[in-house]
Amino acid sequence: LNLFVFSMLMLVLGDNLLLTFLGWEGVGACSYFLISFWFTEDANASAGKKAFVTNRVGDWGFMVATFLTFTAVGSIRYADILSRAPGLAAVTATGIALLLFVGACGKSAQLPLYVWLPDAMAGPTPVSALIHAATMVTAGVYLLVRMSPVLEASYSWAPQIVAWVGGLTALFAATVAVAQNDIKKVLAYSTVSQLGYLFLSIGLGGYVPAIFHTVTHAFFKALLFLAAGSVIHGMHHEQDMRRFGGLWKLLPITAFTFIIGW
């Protein structure tokens, strides 16, 4: 967990794409270790591998975007990229923006690369609360907002693609969540749905609302996950919601925190 937090801080605080990429890979690796935490069960081990492999697809997009940026701008420092972004050729800016979006789709679980996040719930609940709700999954949103001038310099259909993918993901994941029975899977699909909203906001040019909702989502989703962990613990590791009922009488504090998060 500490290594994860270190990688996440490096991702956010780095002043160039390479440092961000190192942090990006670090959180991916730590995520793999933490999802596979109970590695003696096959399902958990394969869930970790699935998350790792899916994230590599996104990392390919990030890497190629970095190479293309260096070729076009001659630097990978954010200060240089953002100051020269308005002068980029539209086709170059579009290429960089869409490749970064591929990276963001992998990390932030957008269609069609969302498949790893529900399986990531095999990890311990505090891990789900920190990583798969609050920090790591919003890295893609952070990256696109940070590189927003490049997105602005691209063809008008590039942000529209981001918006459409986000909107469809939000609708799709919310629909899937309705049919889930596992308490953590419901929250996982809810996370995918909220991330879809964030990408919709970015595609429509609302960068401030996107970051604002990133912060609010981190708080309420972590709260819901920790409350869910309390419920699972109280139910002796039973996660099937069809077997729950009337728990607010027995777990009043958990019920209250869940309602706040909800």
C-alpha cells in the first residue's frame, strides 16, 4: 500500500510525461500485487493477471503518445508541451490526444477496457477503497485534464469521441450494476459509471467539474467501500446481497455512514 501511495504521488507530482509514466506503471504493478493478495485462490490470482494485462493495453497508448509528443514538441515536460500545444498541427494533436485516451481507457476502465475493474474486487476491501475507487482509476482523468490544451488543439471530433465513450460507459456500467448480487461488484460498476461521467465532462470541455467530481467521488466511493467492508466483516465474509436484510438495526453506525456515502 505504501509503494502504491508513493507511485501515485509520483504520477501526480511529476513535471513531465516520463515521471508520470513511471508512476502510472508503479500503480499498475502495485494494483496487480494487491488484487492477487489472496493468491492461493485461483480466481484472485487470475483477476490480478487480468488487471495487469488490460492495463498494459492502455500503457501502450500512453507510451506511443509520449514518443509522438517528443517527436512533435522536442520535449516531454508539461510546461513545454502546454505552451506549444496551440501551435501543433491538428492531426498531430489528435493523434496524441487519442493515444492518451487509449491509455486513460485502460487505467480508468472505460469501454471496452472496463473488464478488469469488477474482477479487481477480489482484493481486500481497504485496497478496493483506496485504489479501485479513489486514486488509481482516476489517473486517466487526471492525465487528460493535465494535457487538455493538446485535446483543445485537436480536431473537433476527438473530444467528441472521449465524450461518447464516457457517456456510453456511464450508461452501460450503471445498467450492469443493477443486475449484480455481490455488494462489492455493485460498487465496482458504480465506479466505472462515475468515471464515464468524468470522461463525458472532459469531452465536453468541462475540466474543472471533472476534477471537482474526481475529488468528491474519491471521498464518497471510499466511504461506501469501507462501509461495505464493515458489512462483509459483520456477515462473516458473505458478499451476496440476496442474503442480507434488516442490517441497519444490527449495524447502525455502518448504516449511517453508508447513507452519507450514498
